[in-house]
Amino acid sequence: LAVIKAESRMNPSRVSPPNKNGTRDWGICQFNDGKNSKGVPFWIGQGATFKDTYEVVNNPEKCVRIMAREVKRGKITWWAAYNNQSYKQYL
């Protein structure tokens, strides 16, 4: 919860400013709209976890469930707020 608070301030409609690579982060858990080197979307797009950005910002429950699944898999480092420890102020 502290990471989500640091990422989006618990705002399911949050859209980040452009990242250095031009991508953006969307929704309560800030899922990135980028693609890998082969053009396959990481989180958002055809064949990805979320079909589009509308689904991300309008389905916060799914976002939190997906984030929780990834955290349980040891992937919490995928979230910038965890890496830069900005989440600690919300513990």
C-alpha cells in the first residue's frame, strides 16, 4: 500500500508525465505503456495484461490484484517508488 501511495497517491486516474523514454505510467499502480525491443507491450496493449489505458484507469481493483501478484513473485522492484524508497514515508 505504501508503494501505491507513493506511485499514484491512490489516484486510479493518475497518468505520469512522460518518462525519459517517452512512455507513461498509468493508473493506481502506475503500469507502464512501453514495449520491449520486439514491440511486445509490457502491460498495456494487444496481448498484454490490460487491453488499453482506459482499462487501467477504470479498473483499479484489477490493477491492485496484478500488482499484488507480481509483488508475491518477488517483482516489487519493478515499481520506482520501491527502488528510490519514496514509499517509506507512508509506512
